[in-house]
Amino acid sequence: MGTLHQQEQRGKPTRLRGYRIRIWYQGQYASDLSSPFLWAPEPHLPPEWEATKNNPNMVKAILIRSGKPFEQFTRSPASAYQKPGQSSRE
């Protein structure tokens, strides 16, 4: 009886999902197929994904889950060359 009560207190176990991130910098293919797995509890995405999207040198990134593209982020190549605070219409 005590074991059942302990399981109820713990609740549902946290499920971890494995992700990989493929990144392109300025038209060059940067990451390879053997990029490491990133683990995050479901339904959250790994914090490295937000950091990748905030990287000004990155042109394209794909978050892969279960071997399939899960989310994609693309930045125009021209904006990757700009310095922070500079507008594209100068």
C-alpha cells in the first residue's frame, strides 16, 4: 500500500526528447550528421535552439526530432552581414 501511495506522489515521469540542430553559416554547411543529441523534457525545446536562433552569424537552422525536421528558422543572408543597430536601408 505504501508503494502505491509513493507512486501517486511522484506523479507522471518526465519524458525526455532527443533533438539535433543543423546549422548553416553564410552559405556554408556547418553541422554534420553526427551532431550531438540535445535532451529536453517534453513539451519544452532545448535552450540551445533559442541561442542558435539569436546567433547573428547563422543563416539557417533546422531542429530535428525523431529524425524528421521539427522546426526551421531562416534569416536572410544580408541581415547576417549587418552589424547590430544597422538598418538594411542605409
